[in-house]
Amino acid sequence: MKESLKTAYVNYFTPLVSDFVGEVESLGLDLPKGLPQPFLPLFGDAYERSALRMVIVGQDTKWWGCLRNFIEKEKTSPGKMLTDEIDDFQNLNFIEWGSTRYTFWGFVMMFLGVLYGRSDWGVMKQGVYREILSSFGWGNGNSVEYYNSSPKNISPSDWDRIRQAGRRFDRIQHILDVLHPRVVVVLWGGMNPDSYFEGCEFSSCGGDGEIHQYRIPASNVDVFHLPHPGRMRWEAISADHICTKLVGLLRAQGLTVDYPQFVRQHQDSATAIEYLKNTVPTRSDAFDKFAFVEWMAEELTKNNSFMSVPTLCDLPPSASIFLCRMAIRIS
């Protein structure tokens, strides 16, 4: 049976974390409480089955946990801190972060709202549209944050040594290896593709100064590079404009589609139906006809859309017989 994404994640990162802990301890520093711990990518509980597997990457965090506690707990129970961080994220502990669209989380929620046709994206801060909030992954280009982001009770030189130990996490390759996204959105204007894409062959697909696109063919991943929302405000760039432009690029390239309100066997639904056929999760021991119906309902709900039963019956051949029988019983 295929292991869960959470298990694969913990198995992947635990040895890397152990190496990080060993290197930090070898520095011989007396670590005060309150120093932030390294940030590792996180994902929602609906991410793995989402039609658009997308990870949104920021620059770094502010006051992320406690490094001393992180080291102590990881030495006592390797992988425990990783599991706890995933659980917190999947409990939507981030929904109240970011007060405006010019903060990382405010922009992310606005972007997700536009992507899925929700004009009232602000209600996500109360946990509304959980199916959307649970469907993406979160990364940061700097696992150990910049000195000017928060650490003040340690010297800059000592903090730089800890940051050097954390650079083993600062590559997109980890996200590709564990989360297998189709799209990565980088909200970090200073991202250097030569270092962040280290180990990956990539090509530039062009840009216009606001959004730059890269392609990593071996992983079938498209990366969209944008300024940080805080920088947008500083440079008087409209966050709404950037958001709408990004969604337009995703749709123009077939990475997502604009759903009609009613998906049916009709010309206005052809693009959405084809997209659903191409993005249905691969069959496995844990994905049967019942899981297919659940997946379809979740994707339609995310996009504020619904589907006719005849159209549902016409989708994957593996589920059509069951669904036709179900339709007959309903009728």
C-alpha cells in the first residue's frame, strides 16, 4: 500500500533535520530561548488529492517556534516536531495571519479566492472555504530566517553560522521530491534561481518585470516568480492587478480552468470536464469509485460549481458503471 504523504514527508526530512541538529550543536553555542527554529515546507490535508497541486513560497517567517526546543525534541523523538507542525498547519492555524493583501497571508488568501472564483476571500480568515484552505502547500526560501527578521538575543555572526547550517533546506528540490507540485508560486522578489533551483535543470519562460516564469521539465513543474506583497505596497504595485494577472497566466496555460456554475455535457463546460479528466488522482488501493465521487464533489465545491449526474457518469470509465446505476436508483 502506498505510504501517506505525511509519512513520506517525515521519512524524508528527519535525516536532514538530524544533520542540521548535529551541525548546530557542533558550533558550541549557548542557545538562548526564543531563537526561531528552521521552517520546513507544510501542506494542507487536501493538498495531495487537489486537481492543482500548488505550493506557495515566501521569503521567510518571523518568530517561527523555538530553536532550542526544536533541537531537544528532535533528539528525543525524531520526526515529532515535523508531525506537530504539519498538524498545526492542517488545523488552519494560519487563517488569522496577514491583515491586508499586502502581507504574505493576505495576498495568498486573495489569490486563492480569485483562483477559485470567490470574491469574498476575506471570510477565509474565519476558516470559511476549508476545502480551498486545505488544498495547497506552503514553503519559504529561507528555512532559517534573516537576522533582521527577528533574532536579537544572539550576535549576527553566530546567527549567520546557524543560517549556514540551515542552507541544506533552502532548495526547491526538497519541495519537488516530497510534495510533487505542478505549480510553485514564489512570493519573494530576491529569489535567485541559480541557488534556489540548485540541482535542477531549468529554463526561463520569460517575464515582464512583474511575473517571471521558469520551467523545471524533469519534475513537470512551472514556477511563477513574483515580488513579495510587502514589496508590492512599497513600490506602489497593485496586489489586485498582480493576482488577476497570475490567475490569467495559470488559465491561459491550462494549469487551471474557469469553471462554469453548472458543469454539464455542454460546450460551456468542455474545458472544465477535460481538466477534471486529466487531473483525477491515480487509482490506488485508497482511491476507488467512492473516493472518486468525494474528490469530484470537493473540486466542484472549491470552484463554487456543481455537476449533472449524466456528466458525472461520463467521466472516468472505472466509475461510470457504478455511477450510472446510482443515477438509475435516484431517478
